[in-house]
Amino acid sequence: MFYTLLSLFGLALGSFVNAFAWRISKQSTSVKLKKSAKYSISRGRSMCPDCEHLLSTADLIPVISWIFLKGSCRYCKKKISVQYPLVEILFVIAVLVSYHFWPLDLTDSTGYILFVIWLCLLVLGFCMSIIDIKWQLLPTKLVYMFGGLSGLLVITNSIINRDFSLLISPIIGSAVLFGTFWLIYQVSGGKWIGGGDVRLLAALGILLGWQKGLLAVVVASYIATFVVVGLVIFRKYKKGMRISFGPFLLSAAYLSFVFGDSVIRAYRSFSGL
């Protein structure tokens, strides 16, 4: 029953992620203040991304509404991207896997505070991934929010465990990842990695610490390599094609946060370190 309720909650959050990403992108491209306020996530009502007609409750049921409407807007009849149900489903999977394999303590209410903060990080991570894939942009305010929530999570965890030495690794991780990739950014003139990615790496260093942070960078590089090879094999890669690295970093960060401790222990056992 709990997993069912968690799935329904995850679907609702996944639907919110889609709306959040679209509104943030519209705000970023809106010059006029009034027009920008129209897309406020706190005040604006849900609308079609094409005709901007306000949506009814029946249009907002995650996954089901998209299937029932055959992937089209009820009002303008334009196709609605498969991104919407796909993100909702992927978000549910991410929530369920996070809960099932949660690496921190969940024995009392204080532990669930950390999980709630993690859910907020998932929302921001999915939102940034969508925006980076579609518009090759990592909004600075979202990256800063991600970094702030990451700091809140590690500080809260250290308070719960009454062990402030738990803050050392996040500080080192943020400094190492930011410093290394800031240098790469400067040397390449922004050709090898974007400024948004450098800021994101600083935030990920806070969340993961230095060991899992480095693991995330390695995993992200492998994922990106497999994707590029796949594009080449299926002849989808074009010369000069730009591929956003942010989604790979965020995906790898998710895997490293949830499974990183087990991977590091296995590596140490295998290598004898």
C-alpha cells in the first residue's frame, strides 16, 4: 500500500516537473515582466504548451490523460510530446528506487526529512535535465537551488547523526570538482565544458562528497560515451552536434548517491585498498 501511495505521489511530482521545466524555460525567454509572471509556477494555472489554453482537471491526470487524449491537446489538437508521460513514469521509478535502496537512515521521522529534501533535489534534477536536453541551458537559479538543498541535506544529516565530520567530504568534493572543471573551462575557452556544468559540479560535490563525486564524473563520462557511440552507429550523429553533459552528470549523480557506497566498498574489496 505504501509503495502504491508513493507511486501516485511520484506521478504527481513528475507532472509538476514537466510544468516546472516548461515555465522556467518560458520565463527565461520572456523579456517583459508581466509576460514572465504569466508563467509563474506559484500563480499561473496549467496550460497547453502550444495554444496556452487553460487545462481542466481531466487534462491533468498523469499518463492517463495523455493516453486518453491520444497525445494531442483537447483544444488546439496539436501533438503533445511523449516527453510528458515518459518523464512522469521515469520520475516514479526514480522515487521508488530511491526509497527502496535509500542509503541513509529511515528509522524515524528525522530520517524522512532527508528523504523529502532528496525528493526536492529529484524535482530540480529532472527539471534541469529537461531544459538542458531541449534548450542546452542550465538555469543558474536552479543550479543554486540544487546546491542550497544539497547543503541542507548534508548539514541535516550531520545534525541527525551528531557528527559534523560528515561535512568535510562535501566541502572537499565541491572544491575539487569545481576547481578541476573550472580550470578545464578556462583552458578550453568553454569549448570542452559549459559554465553551467561547472556550477552544477560544485553543487554535486556538496551532495556527493569527493569520493562519490568523482565516481559520478566517471559514470557520466561512460554514459555519454555510450550515447554518442549509439548515435554514430544509428547515423544520428552530425558533425558539430552539441550534446548536453548536464543530464549525464545528474543521472550519474543519482546513481552515485543511491548506490555509490556499495560500489566504493566493492572497489576497495576488489583492489585491496
